[in-house]
Amino acid sequence: MSEQLSDRTGLPNLVDRLKQLIPAKFRRDAAVVPVVRLSGVIGAVTPLRPGLTLAGIAKTLERAFATKHAKAVALVINSPGGSPVQSRQIYLRIRQLAEEKKLPVLVFVEDVAASGGYMIACAGDEIFCDPSSILGSIGVVGGSFGFQDLIKRIGVERRLYTAGEHKAMLDPFLPEDPDDVARLKTLQREIHAIFIALVKASRGARLAGADDDLFTGEYWAGERSVSLGLADGIGDIRSTLRARFGEKVLTPVIAPASGMISGLLGRRSPGAGSMAAFEGIRGLPDDLISALETRAIWAKFGF
């Protein structure tokens, strides 16, 4: 009798129609998985063009984890690495938020998650990648140039005054000192050990390769990364989230705030051309060096 009444009154159909008027993100008939993109070189590149840092991404991460009715948070990573400090701080913040909100973190690697980029990827409870993605490069690198012969040829005399025996360590305008190189390598080994410990703590028993293979700074494509335990599977974000949370899963992209202040701080918004022109005049030398360094980091991985 009640079914016949519902059919006559059309109440079920009316309820369905009313639901469709509610914005998708407020409806509870579909899972919500906010998406955050983490792209680029990690750390300060130039004062007006910062790379990926915790200060620049913290608010975005907090917004993602605060999304109502979220079932998980998805991170899309495309980074060749950079600052080990910023990489670890971003990693720690993601894990803190995941534990506070009791939400799983799913990481999806695009072109590259290498070095510091892979460190951030380890914040995920699961890591997925494309067969052609590059993962790994678990190591520490540092480089410089030696200009001492060049300045002699052009008649420049280097004058350097310090208080502290090692204050001018690895100065590019002085001959290389073997003791300075030894100190640098000791520092790199300490940072490398921190990186290795983080990967082991995050990936645990899933790591299938020997330390002598995994932690040499080498990197691998997707399938090999999965077999070594650096990733959990091959999969793109759309297919993976639909398979896990249903065809109606909502994936709002949580982007950094844009506007005048963001533009002044280096995260340009549309229409910030006048500021860009000013920067181009004022910061050309820094920008050129930054571009060359960034290009060199990406080129290491074939991009």
C-alpha cells in the first residue's frame, strides 16, 4: 500500500531531483577524495620565484585534509627533488595531517618522483605510478664550479677575509682543498642516512631490493620500481580512485590561493604580467642561473 502511495505521489522521484540541485561536493551519495598537486624543484630557487616549500604548500595541504566527507587525500607528484630539508618537512606535515584526520594518503607519480620528490612520495600509504614514471634516486648530491684559473687569466685577484678556519670552505674562486671535500662528503653521508631511514620506515617490508641497490642514488621506471617495493602498483589517479571509491567519486583539486599577494610572493596569478616584467628586469642574473640549475636537475632524468 505504501509503495503504491509513493508511486502515486512521486515522492522518491522528487527527492532524487532535489538531490541533484545540491552541489556535488555537499552530497553524501559519492565519496570525496581531494587532490593536491606537488610539482617542481623543491626548495628556494630565487627569492621571487620560490620552488616547492612547506611554507608555500602548508595551507593547501591543510585545506585538503579538512575537506568535508573526504575518504582519502590524493597527492599527484612530479618533482626531480631539491632541498632535503624542505622535502622532509613536507613529508612530515603530510603524515601529521593524515594521522590527525585519520585519512589515508594515496600518491600518484607523474613523470618523476626522484630524490626529494620520492621522499615526499613516501608520505603516502600507497604509491602508484605510470609504467614510464621515474622513481628513486635515493641519495645526496652537491656540485660547484672552480673559477680560480679563469680569474687569473682575466687579471682578477681574489681577496677574501674570514674569521673561522673553514668559513671559506669550497669557495669556487679558490683551489679545491681535499680536507674541505672530505668534510662535505661526511655531511652528505649523514643526510643520506636520514633519507634511507625515512624510506625504510615508510615502506617497511614492502622494500624488496638490497640496500646496495636501492640506496645508491640509482632510479628506475615504473614496473621496476614496483618490483623493488618503491611503489605499490601501476595506475592513474582516475582509474584507481574510481575502482576504490566508486564511479561517482569526487576529486576536487585543492590549489594554492591566487591573487595580488600571492603574485608578489612569486606564485603568480593570471594577469600578473606587469609584475613579471619588473622581475625580469630586476632579477635577470638570478633568474638565468635558476633556470639553468632547474634545467640541469630535470635533464638528469631525461626531461
